[in-house]
Amino acid sequence: MLIVIIHDGVPVRNIQVIEKKCSLYLDMFMSTLSLSPIER
């Protein structure tokens, strides 16, 4: 299975870069979920 993430129009095939981006997006997503109920 080949994972290719398009970032700024360039395919990124570096697994470490992909993992860093995914973990960063996941952290932002989880923080958004934890803040949503309080703000609403």
C-alpha cells in the first residue's frame, strides 16, 4: 500500500513527514473537539 499525500501540489512520499503531519493534524483535531462543547 502506497500512501501519497498531496501537500502544496507536491506528492509527499516520505513516511516520517506524513506521520508528523498526521500527528499534528490529529492533535489540532482533538483539541478542537475538546474545545467545541465548551464554546457551544
